[in-house]
Amino acid sequence: MQADRIATLLPEVYQRTIVAGTPIAALLEVMAQLQDPVEDVLGRLPDYFDPQLTPDRFVPFLARWVDLARWLDETTGGFDSGVGRLRQVVAGAAHLSRLRGTAQGLKEALEWATGVSGIRIDEDVPDAKGRTRPFHVVVALPKEAIAHQVLVERIVEQEKPAHVTADVVFEDGPAAPEPMPAAPEPSPTLPVGEPDTAPEPSFPGSEPAPVLTGALEPEVPAETPAAAPPAPAAQAPAPAAPASPPASSPPPPSPEGSHA
């Protein structure tokens, strides 16, 4: 804003005192110079929202607008591969957001951030027994990208799916991580044969669990010993024989005979 335009905003009593060389005229010149940076920004405001035209100090601010703060250095707030690469990433943030969580999205994010092509995402990673490790990928980068190793590891950690593990490998750089050893074969849950001794009870008072060795056999009840035959009852004594009647004595003499 020019000094004469600022003067029109003052009360009329002050306007009549504005004369070249006076303190109030000098004050108006200072106020006009203070407004120059603000007017310059407002004059090219659309350029501040263009990642290719905005000043360098404003690029990280735009990166935060498009949810790329997770790629910035937590200490300095800058971008490890430079402002130029950050401009390109911010310009393609919408495209990268649509591909986030895919192998193609991770590959493009690394190429745009580092400026190195030839990045490979291997999803069929064998273990020590040659079987494919589930939910595991290897990110292989050319040795030129080793200068941005911290940035690469940060992007891989942020852009891969949460349930997927990943190893970062630089060709002709750090040695590739050794494959994860295969898990040991699970032991059978049931014993093959009957143990020599019954297992100890797990708590006082509990009985040892029976060991399963095959088909359950029906329990055979123990034989009950036959009862001894009862002793013969004592025989009653034979009844005594009746006493023989005494010999009959001669009948007494009749009184009539005595009179004869």
C-alpha cells in the first residue's frame, strides 16, 4: 500500500499536517514499507498452494496438508531426499493415497521419494524349507538408494499393510536378512504308548487322568467269590419211645366170690 493511500485513512486533522520532511510523513513511508511483504504474498497467493511454485519453506506445510507428515523427519521436519523430491511427492499425493497398502503403491512411493528406479517388491519369499512365508515381503532397492536408507525404512513401515512384515534389502549393499527358520513340527497330542507310570496329579486331591492308548475296552467286573454252602442244621433228637405198660395184675376178687 502506498503512503498516500495510507494517508487517506487518517483523520482529516492529521492529513492537513502531512508535509514532506515532517515526522508524520516519515512515519507513513515506514508503514508503507512494512506492508510490502504482505502485499507481495497476497498478490501471488495461488502460487503458495502449487507444490511446484510455492517457496521452499512452505513445501513441508503443504505435505502436512496432504497427510505426508509421516514421511518427514521427526526432528528437523525436513525431507531426507530434498525439497525437490518432496514437491513431486506432494503433487502426486492423491494418486499415492489411492494405491496405499498395495505393492504398486509402495513401489511408486519409494521411486518418487528417492528418485531411484528399479525397485522390486518380492511377495513370494521362501523360508528355510522352501515354503512361502505368509504375509511377508522383501523390498529390494538398487545400491544407489542406500543414501536414503532411513527414509526408505520410514516409508516402508508407513505404507505397507499393518499385518504384513517386510525386509529392506539393498543390492550390493547391506546383506539380505536370513530367512526365518521353519517352525518345528508339532508333537502329537496323544501318547503313542502307555507310560510306565501314571502322571502326577496337577493339584492336590486330583486323580491322574487315564491314558488313551487306543479303543476303549469295556470294563470287566471283578468276579465275586461263590458263597459257601450253609452248614446243615442240627437234627432234633429222636423222640423217646413210649414206656411199655406194666404187666396187668390179676383183677381183685369179686365180693360175690368171697361169699361163695
